[in-house]
Amino acid sequence: MSALSGTLTLLNRNLREGLRSPVIAFVFPVLFPLFLITLVASSYERMAFIPGFPVTPYAAYMAPGLLLFTGMMGSGYSATALVLDAQSGFLDRLRLQPVRPLALLLSRLLFDAIRVVPAGLVVLGVSVLLGARIDSGPAGVVLLLVLCSFWSVAYGGVFYVVALRTRNPQAPLAMAPLSVLLLFASPAAAPPYLLQDWLASLTTWNPFTYVIEGIRALMTGPESGTVTEALLKALAVLVGLTVVTQIFVVPAFARLVGD
């Protein structure tokens, strides 16, 4: 069996596994972003009337960060499932099949990319109903979903590092608050000039900031520079974060398989 065939076979298994636990795999990524875009955006809609505020209505400003937030919700699901595969003996059974063990890791990463697409479409649809817009048209929608999927894989790599280093299926779940910290230490809810100086400085070091700005450039135009510049910065962050995390994930997974 080729590496591609093995990966697709295991991806199909992961999708069926996710459908058996749909709340964590598919529903949870939608719930909190929808809560924020409906309740918070409505409650703070007058913020958009502050002089110099870049986008109106406020829901249009919040939408890019919350689209990406779908990829952060439930990020520990696949990492936990990978450790459970090892503990349940599935990896041992996999050695008896003509499937390369690395295909299991690749199938989990692909699952992370796919599972956020339905959530992203739902959040995007609700955001548009509340006043968000997509100035870049249908092609922009496709790029939005690609960036959301890419962010899910890049951000999820942190959870794989923790899961594979500790080999504790509960460890990734304990990292859930990290998503909230990244969200509010970014320009997702308010432009930097409205934040405290120390928090505004922190946003420049937050990788989430640049991915949000890439999404925002596609939806309502860049706050500075061009759409291409914003997208290139977002892509650089996504590739960099993915490479850095996988540098740790792949050897840790190889050790897990070799044990």
C-alpha cells in the first residue's frame, strides 16, 4: 500500500471516528465562536463608532479572528486520539498491515484541516448575516477556508508536541485556555490603538495577529499595506509555526512507534 493510499484509508477512519464523537470533533469548534459573534459583537456594537475604528459594523471586525478560532477549538482532539491509538494497541496492529506508521500522523493532520471547514462556513455565514462582508469575492471565501485549515494544523502542532512528549491523553485538554490568551492578546476584538500599551506591544509578538490580519485583508481590506503583503505575512507565520512544531512532533512520534 502506498503512503498516499494508507494516509487516505486512515483519514477515512478518523472521519468515521469523529462522526461517532461529533460534539468534540465537529460541534465544539462552532459553539464558542458563534457565541462570541452573536452575543459579544451585538453587545459591543457601539465600539465601531469610536473615531478611527477601522471597520463597521463591529461584527465585521470580529469575524476574522472568530473564523480562525474555529480551528483552535477542540485542537487537542486529534493529539489525544493519537496517544490513545498507541495505548489501545492500534499502533501495534498497524505494524502488521502494509501501512507506514507515519501515515497515521499525516491522516490526523489532514483530519485537523478538514474538520474546521464546516465550522468555518457556519461562522462565516452567521457573520455575514450580522454585517460582515467579503470584499475579495468567491475566491476570497476559498482562501479564507484554506487559511483556517492551515491555522488549525499549525496551531494544533503545539498540542501534538505536548501529547507525544508526555504520552498523556489528558495533557492536550489542559491546554485549552491557551486559545483564549492568544485571542485577547491579538487585534481580534479591538485594534491595537485601543489596547493598553503593554498589551498592544504583545500583539506584535503574537503569531495569531498576522493570520488574523491576513483573513481581515480578504474580508474588509488591509489596515495597512496591501492584501498580498498581509497574506504573505500570514503564510510565513503558518509555515513557520507548522515547521517548528513538526520538528518536535515527527521524532517524538517515531519514538512512540518504535517503542
